[in-house]
Amino acid sequence: MGVRLVVVDDHRLHAEALASALKLRGHRVLASAAPVAGAAELVVSRAPEVCLLGTSAPAEPGAFDPVVRIKRERPQVAVVVLGPVPSPRGIAAAFAAGASGYVRHDERIEGVERALMKARAGEAAVAPQLLQAAFAELLNPVAQPDDEGQRLLRMLTPREAEVLVRVAEGEDTRVIAAGMAIAPSTARTHVQRVLMKLGVGSRLEAAALAARTGLLDRVPVQRA
């Protein structure tokens, strides 16, 4: 027995192509439409068994808001998301919103059909390889690049950070002292502490490090 469904996608041509393919396989497509933002209204008005929801950006904020509304207003409707291979958090977000399945957008129509049938039967419809990839990424997360600029900022006091910026701009001790309204000896002490904390041996090295790590764009400097 075919599934009674609604097909929505971010791209109308894709929605229509999916609807046509599923009709040829004996399913009853009540409607096909774009964009996904209008999915909830369509599902509420047509009351299908399953909503096939295609999205090109599952990681975008609010991507699964239509799923939340569908499940709130038509809880008996199963939602199967069709989209690109997401991060584990993407899959989690889809299911947290109430989806019953997640299928890759390059899946063959037979795979999409199986997911629809499973979702209608109340089963979770997720390809094993998607789950395996998700678990693999969760268990072995890719290390995020270290933000060296932020790390260096945490080593410096606000005063020292401002001194570093002034050093990078070519100010000597006297100009730094005047600009910060401190004694030259205090400015000299700040400079020495900055060099020591950064592990560099000269003002030139400190300036190069500040420029390379983006520190110059992160520290506000008060100008007279």
C-alpha cells in the first residue's frame, strides 16, 4: 500500500521531481511545494501520513523549525528529512525537532521509499552508514584549530595587551607612556612583561606575532 505524503524542498524542481518519481512507484502525493518554510502550513492543511522534507542547509539556525511545528500541530505525521550528509549534531537536531528519519539527498529513490515506509510504520529511518559516520565523528572528533590569538590574549592583562598593540604600531616607550598616561618606567616594565609572556626577544618579534595572530584587530586602544 502506497504512502500518502507531502513533498517539500528548498528547490521547487527537486520537489516536483521527487513527487513524480514517488507517484510512479504507487505513492499518493497530496502536494509538492517549495520552499521548506511553508511545509508546516501544507502539512496541517493536507494531513498526510508522511512529510518528505528536503533541505540544502541542515546546519542553518531554524532549519528544522517547520518540523517542530508539524509535530506540534499534526503529531501523527511522520517527517523524513532529505538533505546533505550532516554533522552528528545535524542529525541530532533533525531528530530533536521530531523527525522520524534522515536520508541523504543523493540516495536512490528506492532508499527514499524505504525510509518513507519505515517512518509511516513508526520506525526510525536512518541509513546505517550515516549513523556509523556520526558515531565515528563523535568518538573521534576532528581537533579544532587552536585560536592562538585568543590564547595569547588570555596571557596578557588589558594594559599589557594595549602596550602590545602600541608596540606593533611602532610607538617607543616615551610615546606609549604619554598615550596611556603612565610613567615611562611603568611603560618599560609593561613592555618587558609582554616580551616575557609571549616568549619573544624583541619588540619586532612581538609586533610580528601580534600581526600574525590577529591580536591587532581584537584590542581596542584609546586615542587622545
